[in-house]
Amino acid sequence: MSHLTFPQFLSELTKLFQKNRSSGSIYITMKRYDGKTKPKPRPEKLAANPIQPPAEYKCLLRAHAGSNKISTVAYANLLKGNIDGLKKKDKKKSTAKATQ
């Protein structure tokens, strides 16, 4: 699965939403992306060449509906500024039940 450009990803995502509008589910995941495709180095090699964290992090966005899978990489600050329709899940208060 190769990464699409951000405009291509949005157009493909729109197609997925239209296709699955009446029935079906679309799953979207987002996680930090460091750009590495190789496994982490061993600790003794890591001590010789310390890895510096990037100044700005990237995010890997994946969407799939059935067998259709798409993904893209975008900067986290760009996503945080433009994804304002999402809200965090409400945490249930379990302390009241525990005290009774």
C-alpha cells in the first residue's frame, strides 16, 4: 500500500464515504509517523549514533472499507488545525459506583 498525496487521499476518502453511505463501515486510524521503514537499531548501535527527534511530527492516516485501503502522511500541526469536528470520548465516572 503506497501513500497517496493529501488531495488524492481526500478525493478517495470522499468516494469511500459515498460508496458506503447506505450500508457498510469506514474505519479511519491516525498515528504518529517517523518515516522509518526499517526496524529499530540495537541498543549498542543506538548509543554510538543517537537519533534526534524531528522538529515537526508527521501523522499516518489510514482508511479502509472492506478491501479498499488508502493511506497518506501529513504534518500533525496541519491536522490539528483543520480537524475540529472530532471530539474526545467522554470518560465514564466509575468512582461513584466504587464507593457504594
